[in-house]
Amino acid sequence: MSVRVESPQQKIRVMIQAFVCGVLLSSVSSSSSWAFSPTEEGSDGEALYQAHCARCHEGQVKRAPHRDVMSRLPAVMVLHSLERGRMKFLGMARTNHERRALAEWITGKQLPPPTEKDETVAGFCADAPGEFVVEAGAPQWNGWGVDVFNTRFQSAEAAGISAEQVPHLKVKWVFGLPMDFRVSQPTVVGGRVFIGSLQGRIYSLDAKTGCLYWSVKTATGVRATPVIDNLPATTPPRYVVYVGDAAANVYALDARTGKELWKAQPPVCDHGR
Ligand code: HEC
């Protein structure tokens, strides 16, 4: 896919479906623990535990601490395990609300109220939200597989560097994400890096300096790679970030500002990563 040519809406739709379903099918076959049932408010910790945890934590799996043992843990410790500890791959399939309901029910203790403060939402660019301009022929890596066949082939022209230059690259900046494991692969378009995190955020960074243009919260973790395309019939052209989360929500965000244009849960799929 490319944002350099105006692409018909149809193509975008096919891309999104292929992207959501392709990723999703693999998760269906891998394990039934990836059964997603996102509910926001009123999550029932006991029901969630029975559906997603009980099969290992009632003595069946030796290494898994028994529920009696877990009930003596502080609630934040269980939450931490689901968010960034050993249970994060189960936790990422649940919404923030569900993870909290699980931690509170298992331990029988109340968590402190969630705080809106997020240490990753810092280091804003001085000109945020800035301009978002995609120059014809400028280097980019758009989406996971680069093209619709997922060949992951990047020509020297599209990369802006040659293969010989690769061993001589040096780290210019580092942006710390809360979970250091299996974040989404970054997309680079229009001089910006777009990346999702398992903690449920999408970031738009300046590719040159690493400063933050925007960050938006998603319902649950994001492991999918964002795809950028232009919004048809806009002058000057506006661009959209398409990305899916672990609960199979698909988001269309304004690439410049991060503003949500729409959010959908395609009926064709029940599962997502
Ligand atoms: C497929 C089996 C399996 C399932 C399902 C499972 N766990 Fe675990 N869990 C384990 C194992 C095994 C360990 C021990 C990990 C280790 O020691 O490396 C563990 C450890 C933990 C711990 C101890 C802290 C830690 O991070 O090691 C907590 C808390 C926990 N699980 C919570 C949960 C919750 C909540 C769920 C449901 C959302 C769940 N687990 C689902 C197998 C499972």
C-alpha cells in the first residue's frame, strides 16, 4: 500500500478486512484463551476469572499459583502481572476495566482509583500537533508488510538508505514504552513514527527527534501495525491512521492530530490481536 497515490475507498476497506481477519485467524487457532469478550463498565471479576484463568489456577498447572495463594497478593500485583508481568498475553486481551475487575475479585481487595496520568505522554514537540505532509517519493515504511501481499520488501528508494548504509546506523533517540515486549511494529510515513503499545495507546512521534505529536488511548492493547492512507477528496490532503486493538476494534484517526474519525468493530470477526 502506498499513500502516494490516491486510493479508492474500496481498497481501504479490503485492506482493513484483510488486516483484521488475517491477524485474527491466527489467534483463533492458537489458543482458546484468546477468546475476547470486551465489556467496559460493570465487568464481573468472577465470571472473567472462570472464563480465562480458572483452567490453570485451580491446581491443574503446577507452576501457576493457586487462587488461594493469589488471594493473598496485593491487588496491584495481580494487575501488574496482567499488564506487564508474566500474564500480560492474557491481560492484553482484556480491557483495562476487565483487568482491574479480575485483580480486585481474585484478591478481594480494592485497587486505588485509576489515574489519568501516564508517564509515556510527555516530551511533546514544540509545534504539536504540527503539520503532516507526505512528500512524493519521501522514504516510508507503511504497515506491517509494506504492500498488500505482505512481502516486507523495501526498496532503497522507499527506505531512503542503501543496504550498505544499514550496518553504520547509529541510535539517534529512544522512546520508552511501558511494555518492552511485542509492541506493534512502527510505521513511518510523512516524517512521523506511528506505534501502538500493549498498554492501550497509539503514539505519533517525530521521526527525526522522537518528540511526541500525539497519543491516544485505545480500549485495550495494540499489537497491530498502523496503516496510513490519504482521506479521499481532501485539499490539502489529510491522512488517516488505521489500526486495530486486541479486542478487534478498528480505529481511524486523523494522522496529524490523532483525533478519532471513527471506531468500528467489524461484524465479520469475533477475535483480534
Ligand atoms: C494457560 C495457563 C494459565 C492461564 C489461562 C492463566 N495463568 Fe496465570 N499463571 C500461569 C503460570 C504457569 C504462572 C506461573 C508463571 C511463572 O512462574 O513463570 C502464572 C502466574 C500468575 C500470577 C503470579 C504472578 C506472575 O506474574 O507470575 C498471577 C497473578 C496470575 N497468573 C494471574 C492470572 C490471571 C488473572 C489469569 C486470567 C486472566 C491467568 N493468570 C490465567 C498460568 C496461567
